[in-house]
Amino acid sequence: TTTTTINTPALNDQSNPSQDAVADKSERNTITMATSKFIKGPDLKRFMDKRLKLHLNGNRRLIGTLRGYDAYLNVVLEEAEQADDEKYIGRIVIRGNSIVQFETLERK
């Protein structure tokens, strides 16, 4: 993680003499926030609008067109169907922690 320091002007309230003493010692207050430059989601851009076969936990398999995803690997499949019996599902959102493997069914 990286640390970001933000300097803010000290409050100078004339009605509170102790606040004046604090402002005399330090003209600026410092707020420190921790941020991470490594927080990123999965890079699935190259699979967008492609037919995929997803292997899910519980030995389940789905085939569909990838329409969206997020940082948690939750995916949206369109025209989805079960791979085993080709039962049509339609549009479905699949939670990322249930996905075991992605397999592309298209070249380029």
C-alpha cells in the first residue's frame, strides 16, 4: 500500500483560546490515508462479446456470451445454456466465487 498525505488548514476559532494555541504551533493539520495501487479487477476485456464455457463449482458447466464483469469476477452471460443438456437459460449473472475456469469457444 502507499500512503497519501493531505494537508488541511488548521481551524482558527477566535472563541476558543486553546484552539489558537494549537494553530500557533502548527499552521497545518495532516491527514494520512492508505491507498493501494494494486487494487484492480480481472482483465477480461479480450473475452467480451465472445462465447465462453464456464466451469462452475459442483461440476456445473454453462455456455454463453460474456456481456459484463466486475472486480469480483462476477460475470453476466447472455444467451446462456447448460453445457450438458443444452437447456436454455437466457441472461444470467454468475457470482465470481463459484467460477472455477473460463474456456473460450471462439478464436479471435
